[in-house]
Amino acid sequence: MPADSRTASRGSSGRAVRGDRDLARPLPAALSWGVLLGFAALLAGAVLLAAVPWWVAGWYAAWSIVAFASYGVDKAAAKRSAGRVPERTLHLVDLVGGWPGALAAQQVFRHKTRKRSFRRVFWAGVALNILALAVALAWWLGR
């Protein structure tokens, strides 16, 4: 029985495939919330200790609001089969500092949590963003 776009089947690799999308089991929500809370605590501590300028937290907060809204708009568009927010745009917003809001939106809206290729790029962006913050922190502390 062929799979249509609404039913999942197992591809030759054993992965769940729906249409042309490579689906996987979502990561546990507790892991996402744990990463988010851990980052928020570390950033807040760094700001309170004056290791990081206050505007860095503001930067993350502002871009997180943009990311959360973008994921919400995309989820709503997906439900009504309307024009979507391009994945490239979502990844760019995540990379520049919106990933905490994106991570929260993924859990709240249950959006973009199963597509393997999206998750790989998302987590690579998170790693790059945290690496850039660590480099900036080392520079700030070394001055």
C-alpha cells in the first residue's frame, strides 16, 4: 500500500518517511528545556558578574522574540497550507541569537521537531552561536 503525504511509512533505511520528508522521533522536551534553562542561567550569571555586557542578554532576548514569532507564523501557515517562512530564514534568525526563542517555539508549537535535516542545521547553528559567544566572552574577559 503506497504512502500518501498524510501517512508515514518506513523508507529503505528504516526511517519514518512522510512524502519527501525525512522524519525522526523528536528529542525529549526535557532536553530542549534543559538546554534553554541552562543557557539562560549561564548568561544571566555572566551579566550579573559583569563578565558580559548587559546588551548581550538583550540581543538574545530580542532575537528570541523574533524567532518565537517566526516559528509561530510558520506553524500557522503550515496548518492552513499558506505561504511558509523559508527554513533558511528560520536558521538565520536562530544563528544570530534567536535560537533560545526558537527552541521554546519548537516545544510550544510542536514545530520543526521531527525533520532530521532541519534539526541538524538548527543544532549546528546553536553550537556556532555558543562558540561565538564563548570567543567574545574570552575577549571581554581578556581586556
